[in-house]
Amino acid sequence: MIEVVSVQFQDAGKIYYFKPCEEPLAAGDYVIADTEKGEAVGKVIVPARTLSLEEIVLPLKNIIRKMTAGDWATVKQLKNEEKEALRICEELITQHGLPMKLIDAQYAFNKSYLMFYFSSEGRVDFRALVKDLARTFKTRIELRQIGVRDVAKKLGGVGICGQRLCCSAWLREFDSISIKMSKAQYLSLNPNKMSGACGRLMCCLRYEEETYKMLSEAFPDMESRVKTPQGCGTVKNINIFTEQIIIHMDQGGEEVFTLDDISPVKAEPLKDKDVVIDDHENQDREADS
């Protein structure tokens, strides 16, 4: 067993385990942590607790200390320097004619490295750019290419629901999302309505899928035949939350009904005259004999 503290380094970011420092730490405290790339500012998510060795990856790095007023002044200065680093890097990217979009710059707390995040449709040969950046900033330079979903997570924004983007607010990891999930939620197959700020299918399609599946069990299948007070028809659309079902009536036109108004149409059994028996195979066997 070993005592660990859970820390994240960005909002809704991955959680890492560290050895606690001598100061008592509570959830929400900001700390300086020793990472593989240098010192970094992190937020305590879960205070010190004991875990088994099987639950962690050794060796553990240390929490150096809780953030002080002086540390916060350093963070403010680093933010200003990161803005200047972005401006300089963008100029160098233009000079080298590289097909890349610069997203963010981030210094280590002790300035042991400077990380630039960028997006691009393909691979980019940025070796010459790294040399110029290292010569300009006199520190270790790293360039990291990120996908469109990670770009949205870093930049943040507001979704079509009017709330902060899930990826930048609380969603720590991206799950795979398929168009099949939108069909299960009776959504219009319109890319503009199903896509998030990143241009990909919205993450909420994934974590709302189980709720829709559970609620939809009481409803008829799409394109199934149902009976209504006004006659029979075919199910064309369903609103689970209002319990309204749009039916295309056999006599023409569409009507809206509630779940209590409809019942499934039972398939009529085949009559003897409707059953056709293909006896060609038996006839062929008799001819061969």
C-alpha cells in the first residue's frame, strides 16, 4: 500500500498520482508538482489516500509544495510570456510556410521546456522550426500535434445546448461515437445538428445513449405498423420526452398521437391459398429415378 494524491493539470484533464508533500492538502488546492518534463501547476482532485501497488504506476513523482502568493505571481508572468511565444511562433510558421495552425503555448513552471500545440490535416516536418524556436527561447522546445476534438477541449466554448462544452468542462476522455447512436435517439441525420464545435459527432450522443435505449423500450419501432383511433399507419418519428409519435396514415397525411393512443398491428396469418409450395425439386428427383 502507498499514499497518493490525485492531481490534474488542466480542466477536465487526465488525473495523475503523486506522492504527497508534508503540507496537508485538500481537494481544490493548487500545487507545484514534479513531472517528467519539469515542474507544473496542478489542481488536487482527491486528497491523500492509500492505494494498492496494483492500482498505480511506479515510480511516483512528488508534490513539491502547495501554491504560494509568489507562485501565483510567477504563473501570471508565465501567461504573458506564453502569449508572446505564440506570436513569435506564428511568425516563424509563416516564414517556413508550414501547413499548421497554432493552438496554444505552455511553459513549465520552472521554464525547463516550452510546449506548442498545433493542428494540421497531415504530418508536418517542423525540424527547422524547432531549431529556430530553441535558438529564440533558449529552452527545450516541444511541438505536439493534436486532433480537432482536443483543439475544442483546449479552446473551450459553448455548445448548442447553451452550456460550456462538455470536453472542456468535465469530460476527461473521448469515447468513440457512431451515427448509429443518433438513430437510436431519433435525431435527424443532419450533420449541422449532430456535430459539435469540433466538427465531429457530439460527445453527448455517447453518454445519453443508454437513457434513450431504456426509455424507448416502451415505444414502437420506427417504420412499424400501428393502429390509432383514426385508422392504421406507419411510425415516422418519436419524441420520447413528450411521448408524441408521428404516424403517416394509410389514408394520407401525418398525425400526432400519444403512446396511449396506439397499439401494434398484428400480422395476419397466411391463408392456405396464399401458401405456394415449390415442388420442382421433388419432380426433378422423380425424373432422375
